[in-house]
Amino acid sequence: MNPYSVDNYQRPLLETPDGEDKVLMHSCCAPCAAEVMEAVHASGIKQTVFFYNPNIHPIEEYEIRKNENKRFCDKLGIEFIDADYDKDNWFERIKGLEDEPERGARCTVCFDMRFERTALYAAENNFDLITSTLGISRWKNMEQINDCGVRAANRYDDVRYWTFNWRKKGGAQRMIEISKREEFYQQEYCGCVYSLRDTNRWRQENGRDRIKRNIKFYGHDKPE
Ligand code: SF4
């Protein structure tokens, strides 16, 4: 028996840093969000999901990811804030960093932008605590994400970033299990046009087909 699988895991009661009873959860996509949302939900901490990801390209991909995340929020009865898709601002901030590798300087600017908006919403809407689902992915640098989150929260006296490690104690595995259970859309690149370009480049070099949108779902392939 695997004690960390979603069917067997006895979720501990999580404690927020200062005993806050609610959190504004920046979410990047349903697969990353679901395990984090279930962990917070099981602990009786009220959460509001804040979907602000103007990095995702193109808009068709953005809409699919957003709708999958909203579908899961609706299932758990969690409020879902559909924030701006202000992609022009995102491209403006990223200028000069187009050829940076993933986990490099472009990603720092990308996280900064997304967390700054999350922290602003928190400050304006009476949230003392923010966090993000981004860190659960093994493709991401958690230290980089936490640094950006803390930096954004520090812009406001009353907002704090929760640097919880969602990967631990089987979190990364449950993320996949829940994604299969919910048959979430399975995106194949981080999100921006440059990650799409670089992933396709890698695929080409390794004899694989280019990414096709709206085809792959966890647990099954959508019939064409
Ligand atoms: S690779 Fe991902 S985190 Fe980095 S800039 Fe692109 S979308 Fe943002």
C-alpha cells in the first residue's frame, strides 16, 4: 500500500504562517492546482483561486487551461477569480529576455508579474496571505518561485507569501493521480510562446511531432 497515494493519504491539517483562515491562491493550471487546492480544502482553510496568467499563448490554450481550472473550482465550491489576459503588458515586460532558457531570467520576470497582480488583489480585497500552485511542478525552481512570491507580497505591509512545499509527502505524485481522476487537459509546454518554441525545437531534434493543442488529457487521449 502506498500511504501517499490519493486514496490512502491521511491529509494533515495544514497551518498557515500566522494562523490566517483564508488564502488567495494564484493558480497556473488545473493539474498543478488540484493537489494544492485539495490539501488546503481538507484543512478547512478558505481559499479563493486567482487565475492571472497573461503569459499563456495562444489565447486558445489560455482558455482551455482557464476553463479546466474553473471546472475544478466549481466542483469543490471554490471561488474562481478570472483576472485579466493582459498579454501586451506581459510581452512588454519580457522584452529582451525572449531567448532566456526556462527557469532563467525571463521566468523570474514572468513570476514577478503574476505575483505582483496577485498581491495587489490581496491587498485590495482583504487577504493577508497569498500563495501559488506553481511550485508543485518538478519542472519549476521552487526557490525562484518563492523569491518572486515573497518579493511581491513585500510590496504591502499586510500581505504575506506562504512558501509551503506542496511537492513533499507525495504531493507531486498525487498531482498526477488527481489529474488522471479528473481527466484534466494535459498541456505540453510551460505556457509562453517562447516555451512553446523551445519545446517544439527540442521535439524536432528528438524526432518527435510538434505539439498539438487540445489532444492530450490525463488518463486518456481525446479521440480525434
Ligand atoms: S517558460 Fe513559463 S515561467 Fe518562463 S516565461 Fe515562459 S511561461 Fe513564464
